[in-house]
Amino acid sequence: MAAFAAYSAGIAGLPKLALMAAIVVFCGWTLLRAARGAALSVGAVPWAVLIVAAAAVWTMLRPFVIPSPGMADTLLPGDQVLIETAGQRLGRLPRRGDIVAFRYPVDPKQFFIKRVVAVPGDSLHIANKRLYLNGAEVREPWASHKTASIDLYRDYFPSAADVPVFTQGEQMLRHHVRNGQVVVPDGKYFVMGDNRDSSLDSRYWGFITRGDIIGRAVLIYGSYDRATKAETALNTRWSRLLKRLS
């Protein structure tokens, strides 16, 4: 314990940790004091209101842990992300550039997180790793390429598949390709990982529907280096905390 304390004293991010801890303690103390005062003056009803409010917040914000590098460098394995679900529930339509969490069409029990790159009515293709939308190249500062090698299907999409493609992807290629471009049908969205050279996305399993989408990623609230299993101050990526998304 003494060794840990000595090590922690030299961590550059400690002031940030102390500040966050102070904010959490202060907010918790203020909330409990206000709730206690309200309960004493009005009765038990405010506690019920508090519980309902807490439940409402929980349903609007869901945690999601990034398991793989498909969204690197925007999201890294070990990032802990808040998913905002209120917009989805209130009818907000996904927009190009949104980072969304959704049920994996191949196995709805799994959840994926990718970026929306095309919405209903859009036509898209990829040439030499570059994304073109409705005939124009898309400026994508978030897109990354980790290898210089060329894969004909991945990097010149859509083309003849020379890699395994799921049934949904085969249907997309069979029914929704016009003049060398994928045309996104009504109610569908085309999503890709920001790590374009290593992402299992719509290129391989087709579109997602609005009903598949759980919500939009808005904030990285925690981040741990996945090289170790423990989640401690020793492997926290301090620079990524409270990073806004989308």
C-alpha cells in the first residue's frame, strides 16, 4: 500500500483524479442533502421522484465498453463510452458521422459500435481506400489506415468478394448495387469502423436498420489499457477521460 501511495504521488494525472473525486463527492453530498430536506418537509414522495428521475437518466444513458480496435483511433479497446438513447426514443434520425451502438445484424445478441457513413438514398463506393458518397470524395479526419496493403474487396468496394461475406452482405451486393455503387434503401444505414483496414462492418454484413440502433455515443467516461485486466490508476489512459464524441 505504501509503495502504491509513493507511486501515485508522482502520477501526472493525479490532480485530475482528485478533482473528479471531489466533484463526485460534492454532487453526491448535495443531492442527498437536498433529497433528505425535501423528504422531511413533504414526506416520502420526493424519494419516489428521485428514484424515478434516476431510472430515467439510466434509460437515457447506457454504458458500453469497447472490445476491439475496429474504431481506432477514435475509440480504443478498453474505452468506456456513454450511449445516449433519448434521441433514438424521441425519433431522432441517425446522421452521417454519428457513432452509434446497435444490435449486430448477424447475431442480435451482440452489440457493435460503428460510424454512420451513409443514410437512406445515398450512393457510396470506395476506391483506393477513399470513401466516395453521391459522387464526391468524403473528408474523413477520423478515418485511419493501419496498413499500406491493398485488399480488392475492402479497399475497392463494392467489387467481387474475395473474402467471406455474410448472407446479409451477399444480399446487399446482389440487390442494392447500381453502376458500381451501393445504394442505401429506405430505412437502412451503412456503417463503418474508423479503422478502415480492420473493421467488421457493413461491407461484410450489409445494412443496419433504425430499429437495430440503441443510441449515439457521446462521451468517453473511462479508459483502461487492455494489456492488463485490472482497472486501476496504473493503467488508466488519463488523456482520454471525458472526451466528447460525435
